[in-house]
Amino acid sequence: MPLAFDSISHGSIAFGFFNIDSDMLLLERYFVFAPEFCEYVSDMAAREGKGAGKTPLRVYYIAEPEDIGDLMGAIHGIHYSGFIGETYRRFPFPEKEEDFKQKPDGYKTRAIVESMIGKYAEITEIPFTVDGGTQEISIGVYRFTRAVFHQLINYVWRGGYPRWKDQVRPDCVLAMKTTVEESRNELFKGIVFEE
């Protein structure tokens, strides 16, 4: 489930996985698959120095909130609106609470999820930017401190809430961790990967 994170630009915003059968992440109205997110983080980590730079990130953007849907209504099986509702019709919330774990093979549903989101979203490129002076990170219109950016990375590492099924992480997540831990980029200084 997405959690609330503090942004500099927009206050508290939602970030995270929204369905255990998919490896897609949401950041408010932006949607991106975890392998792409991990790849962009790894690319930043591979830069030396303060890591200042700007890279375009390809995302799905849903302009209207009603087209995003009602996550809690979909989870409870009472309101299947928008993209999230359609996702939960196809991949319902598990009946047993112990089965509520993020699946490391969520990439297998990518083609299905892409066909569903295509009805609601436009594909666009947003800037993924690091300010070398302030060490602020911008993902599109959302700006974060370095500490909160570390929290976003840790969220993906843990598999969000409810965490990765059987503590098994996808290869893209493992590769991201390795690159970040080996990084000489000041942006990643002090990051601690939480279990």
C-alpha cells in the first residue's frame, strides 16, 4: 500500500505499490514500474560528486483523481472506479491477511497493467532532478529532501507495506541496493537499508 511521505513542494503525498500483483508504483498522479524507478536511482548513484543532474523519467500521468480510482474502496471490494478499481477487479485483495505480501514476480503482470492504465493515463516524460547545492530531489513537480528520498528508496527496498513476500526481492531492487551502497555520490551518503 502507498504510504504518506513529506514533500517540500506539496506537503504529505502518497508513494508506493498499490496492488501486490503488480510492480507498479504511484507517486500521487504519476505511475511508474519499479524496474524503471530502480534504474533511475541506480543511474544517479553511479554519478560521482554531488550528483547534480537532470534525467527524463517516463511515467504514466493520470490528470483526473476519479480516473485514478478509490484505493480503499477497491481493497474492500465495494468501489471499483478508475484505474485502481480496474486493477483490483483483475487482481483482488487477498482473502487471508497473511497473503497480503508484495509479490516479487509482479513484473509478470506488466502487459496486463499497461493495457489497463492506457485507458486512463497519458505517457509523458518528467524531470528526475538532483540539485547539487541543496541536495533536493525533484520527481516531476514533487520535491524532496535527501532524507525523504532515502525513505522512498527504502520503501521500495522493503516492498512497502506489507513488504516482499517471503523476503524475496526482485533483481532490479537488489541491483539498486548494490549500486547505492557502492556509490560515491553525496546524495546517497548515510543511507541505511532497513529490513
